[in-house]
Amino acid sequence: SRWPERLGRPSVARPRPGSPLVWFHAVSLGEGMAALPVVFHCARLHPGLPILLTTTTLSAFKVIKDLLPDVVIYQFAPLDCPDAIESFIGYWKPSLILLMESELWPNLIMSAAEKGIAVALLNARMSLKSLNRWSVPLGLPLVSLMLSKLSLVIPLSTIQAVRFQLLHTPPNKIHFAGDLKYGILCLSLFFLVIHCFENTFGSEPMSGTILKAISGA
């Protein structure tokens, strides 16, 4: 059973305790496959950097676990409840969190922000149904606060970028890199992510945190 992992309890030891760690989170198989080019390139450029990949479905686990480099740790993602998130982040201590597509987890994002952990949303998409749900008077302040805590948003398309802006995502945090699902073999995607971080933060402290997380410094 993987339920202990869903409650934030690890099933494997964290490598290199105290060192930077990058956490990729993708819910399902499709999102996990979209994350692979960035995961592969990260592992290739920095073989000593601990990388954690999480999903929430058994189908994703069965397929992706055999595709990952040995250096990548694979766990089931914690439930988005305070106790599970605090336990998970407290153990793994990620320096950078990369969420895939529509994964807006309030407890995860707010907890990471409180701890100064950079969070990016890659291949970001917002369905029309979700946009309408979040746009109501009670929902908009909550989602805009959550989106303001993201360090970077790479939307799937121009339409998706507009939807995120309608929910008050700061425009300077939105950058384009194309659909990752069509770039499985494109090894330059990892550099696009880093380039966006550098352009967004310049010499601000958060930029240094991100670059240190990637370089393993």
C-alpha cells in the first residue's frame, strides 16, 4: 500500500540530507510524461542533485517508474491537507517545487511560500469551468492570493495565459515555453525554465535560491 506516502510519510530515505532537492509533481500519467523532458535534463546536467517526482495515480506509477533515471526518487504525492503537506515538506525539504498543468494545491503552495520555497507551474492550464468557479466573489480573493505566491507560470497557450491573468496572476510571472507534451525529446526545455526564473527575478534573493537548487550548490 502507498497510503503512508499519501499521508506525507516517506517510504525511502532522502539522499544527501541538507542538500538542495528539486520536487516535480504531476498528478496523472499524461502530466507525468509531460514532466519527463525537464526531469531527464535536470538529472543529466546535475547528476548529484536529488530529484523527487510524485504522482497520485497507480497508472502513472506503473508506467513512469520504469522510465526514470536511477537518481530520481519516485513517491506518491501527499494529500493536500495541512498535516500531510507539513510532514512531506518537512522531511524532503525541497528547494524548488515544479507543479504540472492544473495542480493548484492551496495548502502546498501556501506552506511552500511560508518557508521561502519557490513554486512554478509548468504547462499551466485553467479550464473554463475552473475559471468560472474561481471568479466568484468569494473565490477570487483566495485564488489570487494563491497565484501570487507562485514564482513562475508557464501557460499552455495564450488563452491559458489570459485566464490566469483574469485570476490576477502577476503578469511578470507568466512566461511561454510551448507545450511540454510535444517536447519529450527537447533537451533545451530545462534551460527555458531556468531562463524564465532569471528574467523574472533578476538579482533578487529568490533567483539565487532557485539557481542554487538547480546547481546543487
